Amino acid sequence: MEHAQLIHVIVVVVVTVLILYSILSALRGKELFIRRIPGIDAIEEAVGRATEMGRPMLFSVGLGSVDIETFQALAIASYVARLAANYRNRVILPVVDTVVYTIAEEVLREAYAEAGNPDAFRSEDVRFLSGSQFAYASGVVGIMNRERVAANFFFGPFFAESLILAETGQSLGAIQIAGTASILQVPFFIAACDYTIIGEEFYATSAYLSRDPIHLGSVVGQDYSKIALAAFTIAGVVMATLSQYSPQLESILRFLRGGA
């Protein structure tokens, strides 16, 4: 079986060059555009509303362990916590994994310190509930009802518990913002939440919030790569269609496929 075909090498080189070019451009100070994500723009509104009502917020990072989706969710949690710290409000962060519990506590502690209100952080607001899916969901629902949270943030990997959490928050009148890469759960969040960040938007949020040049360059470079791949695909379809009428095109296609 052939794996290292010439076309694969070309694609890898093009994608790498585009991403590196975008990162270097950002580091040199070039303004890179990322379109507005309404769900992220609404975070400040949700934090402000919870503060006006004098009620805390809940941030769930889902059922992930130490993986990329959970780290992305914690980056967003840090941003929410910094906003909450400015208003001296609380962010309750329940977790399903003991390692994530330790990381999440430090993330929130650091966020409150960066905002200049380290004394507003309460370590008991980071809570390990259970390693079981529905036990965790029951615990989160209980927190929502007892604390009467005014804003819910659901970011990370979610599964069958997504609708349970979102419907409970909706019944309490909380403003809800969700984001997940779990495509099967997106419809439930769309139905029950005020704002939903879908698919790749979820991974772009840290660049959108931090405006870090490396993050921005990476996201924009990947977008350029997708445009290039789409162009290659269209060109390949056209060449494959016309190759039956042109021996020269047929030879080029065989060469790209690594044939003789």
C-alpha cells in the first residue's frame, strides 16, 4: 500500500507554510481578522447580568479529562473568572475528574489574582462532584437550584447530560452560553441555550479572547489552508474530468498520485 505520495507532501508543505506565514505576520504586528463570534461577545453581558442580580455563575467544563477540549474550556473559564473578579462575583466550577479539579482551581485562583481581587476567590467554588456521568449531571443540577445561578457556561466535551443541564438552567431563567466540539450535542444546546458556539468556533475562542499573535496566526493560517485545499480539490476534479480528453493531464495526475 502506498502512503507517501507526492500530493501528500505538497499538501503538508503548503499547509505548514501558510500557518507559519500567518504566525510570523502576527508577530510582526500585522492585524489579522477573525470574524465576530456572538457567543463570546455575550459572555461579558452574562457576567454583568449575574452581578446585577447578585447571584453567582456556573461554569461546566464537561466530562473531559486532561485533553485539548478541556484545556480550551479552562482557557475560557479563566476569561470568565477575570470578568467576574472585576465585579467581585463568584464562578462555581464543578468537575468530573480529579486532575482537572486541581488544574481548574489554579486557573481560577490565578484569574482572580490577575484581575486584582485574589481575596474574592473561594476555593470551595471549584467542586469535584463525581466521576460518573449522570451523578455529575445530578450534582450540577443541584448546584443550579441551590445557588440560583444567573448565568451558565457549558464549554467542553458533553454527552447525554447536555440537555439535562441546559433545560435546568433555562427553567431557572439563567442566561446560557454553550460551546462544544461534540457535534451530536450541538442541537440540544442550540435548543436550550441563548448562545451556542459550534464546532471549530470552540477552538478559535482562545485566540479571539487573548488576541495572542501565535494563536491568531495559527487560526488564520488554518483558514488559509482550508481555502487552499478547497482550491486543490476543485482543480483536481476539473483535471480528472478533462484528463480523459488530454493525455498530458492524465500523465500529470499519475505523477501527482506517485504513479509511473
